[in-house]
Amino acid sequence: MESTENETSCGTPTEGAGPCCKVVAIVSVDAKGQMVLPKELREAAGISPGDKLAITTWEREGKVVALCLTPANQLAETVKALLEPLMRGSESNKGKG
């Protein structure tokens, strides 16, 4: 697995925590659109042959600028964790305005 000495951080979720994201590998896409995830990354992420991965994209100005792979069996948990703070915020604003 290729790695970089300079980790690219998107911030810290809590004070004192490490970076929430970093560049851990660079992979190539072949003519069929396939790529290989490095063994070390698959092992660290607990990805096994046959596992399904959900792809989430982030867009800026109509272009995809980031991809996130989430094990499909963890997708509901991940979505819930992302949406709960938003839902709490909208519930607290119901009586306002």
C-alpha cells in the first residue's frame, strides 16, 4: 500500500482526536473500471471477498470531488449517525418561526 508522509486531514471530530480522514493509498482504474484495494487497507477495514460496499459521493459545483466506501452491512448505522444530529436540530426548530 502506498502511503504519504503528509496526512491530509479534514478536521477533527472532537478535540484531541486524530484526523477524521487521510490519504492512505493511490489506486489505478483499469479499462473495465475496476480497481484493487490494497491488502493492508482491506485488512484494516475488515473487507473480505464477496463483501458489498456502498459508494457515497460528495459534489462541488456539479462534479464529484470525493468518494467514500462503506461496508453495506454498516450503511444503516452510518446514515443514522449522520442524520441524527440534523434531525435533533430540526426538532428543536419546530416551534420557532
